[in-house]
Amino acid sequence: MFRNYSISPEYYDEMFENSGNVRGHYSGIYSRLLQMNSRQLSERHQAIYRQMIKQGITFTLYSGNDQEMLERTIPFDPIPRIVSAQEWEIIESGVIQRVKALNCFLRDIYHEQRVLKDGVVPRSMIVANAYFRPEMMHMEVPGGVYIPFSGIDLIRDEHGFYYVLEDNLRTPSGISYLYKNRLLMRQLFPELFTQYNIRSLSQGLNQFLAALRSLAPDHKANPRVVLLTPGSYNSAYFEHTFLAREMGIDLVEGQDLKIVNHKVYMKTLQGLQQVDVIYRRIDDDFLDPVCFRSDSVIGVPGLMSAYRAGNVAIANAPGTGVADDKAIYSFVPELIRYYLGEKPILQNVPTYLVENAGQREYVLANLPKMVVKETSLSGGYGMLIGPHAGEQERAEFAAKIRQTPERYIAQPTIRLSRVPCITNEGLAPRHVDLRPYVVMGAGQPVQVVPGGLTRVALKHGSLVVNSSQGGGSKDTWVLA
């Protein structure tokens, strides 16, 4: 199985040391794989895909002109990514620290703006930010919690150190695949779950639901929580249906809700029933056509008026995107020191703000070594990966940077860690990242679902793990 597997000192291999020895916490899965041949593993792998299709575990992609929808399963690789208890302790404490600081930042930005007055973050980065919502100024959000649910993307460099690559605070996706991956792995390798002491995911969605319920106005004992979806044409609609079903809440579209006297009601066969908490999977722009984009047909007219009146909670709060902007990302270590008075547990990837003339010239001179990102985009779009780009593509990106430098950041190319994956040529190393999910409720301790979504770049040499760009996923085992 591992005859042609290559180990390179240029990359940190999650399963193997540079010497070729198997890391201790991977010894069980390594031994099990040695007992199998390629045909047996391939048969199990194909059985998993049949299960994914049967269960409708899909992701919708759009063609270049956005006219054609392509529904497909997210490629699932059955060799798990295993995280030791010691590693997880660092990850867990680091992402909790980060989310606490980002929540403080959002509270400050929409109220006193001390962080701007003290010069920690330039004011221009806030007022010119596409995700800053003036409508949220001086609004008291339930429990002071702006980001009840977040996903923090981590990568590991060639030395094995974890870095934060990105903060996802608006409508982070992917948690449904975390649960489905675990279910599929139990079917594929049931024997390994008796050999490994793996931390359970079972309480993660209960904690998430408890956090949502804690935001209900007037601390209502039995609040009604709904999940607001753009509808079945959304790329993550499978996840919306999964979460609503697993948490036992209603899945609604904008047309299912009505505003009466600044309160939100759901239309049911028994009449109108008041809604207390909305977990929204709709971007800010489309939430309320009265307040934001007037051409939105998927939002709820008057929703923001009910929100301002304190009659409904919205998770995550509108305007949170200002804190996960890629330019603001570069300031998060300083925000941790500023708001919490603590040293950052997890470091950022070194980041250049190309709006700065000196940093811009350095980036342009070293473009073949850089990853350049458009600050307002996600999902692997609007990126240049310098080492993999041709001269023409780099020249085109350089022109964009010179024309609108404020729209871009740049980072040195990090050699992402690798994990064994099934390929047409047998087992081969592929690059991965990790997205742990963080839950924050009102008056509750911040918690992290023990695992996270491991995303894998299935193309040889690729560093792009996003599902929208052809990436896949793995089950993530955190050892107790």
C-alpha cells in the first residue's frame, strides 16, 4: 500500500516522520492498511461513494456563467487525519482565544471604537470595508455575542507548527460534512473505533443549539429557533437540511416568515407562530430588502426592524464580516493583546498589506513566492498562487495589484502538511488544512467541536483545498 509513497523533508507528513517511521498515534491505522490490498481498499472506497449518493451528501457548483448547476459529492478520502490530545489542547485553546478577541473587536467597532481611537487598527480599513454595516452601530446584540458559530482555518508548516490561515465568521460552512465523514468512517473501518479512543462529536450540535437558544430575547425558556436558507439552489443546501433536521429546528425560506409589529412570525398550518432566534445562512446583503439590497427576493422585508427592537436574535449578527476580512486578519494577534491582554497562542501566517507602498513593492518583486488574495472573496476565488502560476497570470495579477492595491493581501507560500490519500496511483501524500468549529453562547463557556473539517487538495502538488475548487475532505480524529 505504501510502496510508492514519498516522504519529503520539505513537508510535514502527518503520518510519517522524516526517517520513515510511523508516528505513534497513526500506528493503528497504518497496521490496518498494511493488512489490506489496493483492491480491498478501493472496494470500500466505492461503497462509501454509493452511500454518499444514496444519502444525498452533495455540494452544488456553478459553471463559469452561473447558468448551469453541477451537483456532486464532495470527494471523501477514507484515511483519517489523527490529532493527538496534546496537539488538540493547543488548537482548542488557540481558537477559543481568537474568537473571544474577535467578538470583543466587533462589539467595539459597532460601539465605542476604542481600537480605532487608539490607532491599533486604521480607521480607513473599517469605514471602507465592504462588510462594515453602519446599520449595526450602537445596536445591542443578544448577550453581546456577535459570532455564536465560527470556523477557523488552520494550516501546518514544514516544521509541524500550526498557523491560522483564515477566520470564517459570517456563515461558516462544512460542519455537516464533519458529521457525515464520521458516520462513513464507522461504516468503512468499524474495527478501528474499538482500537482508538476517539473523542465523540455527539455533543457538538447540542452545544450549538444551546448557544442559539441562549440568545433568545427575554431569556425565553423554550424559544423557537429556525434556520433561514436561500433555498434548494444554494450550494450548501444539503448542509442546511442536515443541520435543521439534526437540531430539531424549522428550515425556512424568506417567504415563510412575516414581520408583524416588529416581531418575526413563521407561517404554519396552525397560523402565525413567533420566531425568537434565526440562524441565517444568507449573506447580509440579502437579509432584508428594506434595509440592504432592495432587489433581494430571498430575505425578509422588515427583519432588521424586528432585530433593532430586540424581538429576535440573528446568528451570526449582521456586520460580522468586517472581522473576517483578510486585511483585518493581519491585526488579530494585536487584537488578542489589546482586548484580552494575552499572548496569541496560534500565530498568523506572515501577511503583507499591499496597500502599503513599501510592502507592495516587496510583494511585486517576489510574486513567484507569494500567495495573493482578494480581501473580500473566499472559497479559493480571487487568488494567485505564485509558485504554480505562469508568467502571464502573474503579470495580470501584478497589474490588478497596482490598480487597486487596497483590495489585496499577500502571504509567503506555506508548505502545507500532507496526509496519505487514495489516488489512481495508490496511496500518495496530499496537502491538507483543518477547520475547527467554535460555539459561543450568552453566559456560556466557549466550546470547540472536537475534530473539525480536514480539507484536502486532491490534485498532485495543489495547495487549494476548497470544495468549490475540487478539494475533498477527511474524517478528523481527536484522541482522548
